Amino acid sequence: MREDRENLIIANAELRMPNYNTAVFKFSLAVPESSPKKAYSVEEFRTTHQDAYKPWTVDFDSELSALVADGTKVKELSAHFGRTSGAIRSRIKKLNLRE
């Protein structure tokens, strides 16, 4: 595969072994100057889920624990916390709130 060399940058690197002063491998690598476009954007997710990708707080974790213990459905939790259903399920799993 041939690439447009004008849009590449060269990265030089060395790999060293622990406790040795000499480089074991030296190499150069041509990489694209710009990274590929993401398949999604946080801004798009936040149009439907206002807190998508924001960090969870201790208060949110406590509230989630209480709501899960009360039997609140994931869809309702998603709407309540402004996050995707997948984010809610992941947090429930991480906190071991359901077996």
C-alpha cells in the first residue's frame, strides 16, 4: 500500500533492555499526521444523554446503589442519570450491585 508521504510524520524510537545502557533496537516509523475520525462524538451522545462520558461521583454511585436496591429498571436509571443504558449496566456491574 502506498501512502501520500507529504501527510506522514516520522517517529524515531529506541527499545532498551532493563539494566543495560545500549539500545537494543532503533527504528523509525512513518505514521499519518492526523488521527482517523472517531465513529462517534461525545457531543452527539449528549444531545440524548446529557451526562454521557462524565465521571461518576461517590454521590451518584450511592444514589445508583439505592435505586438498584429498590428494583428500578435500567431504562429508568438511564433517563434519571442522563446516561446510556450501557453506561448504567457497566456501572452496576463495576459496583457489583446485581449478581
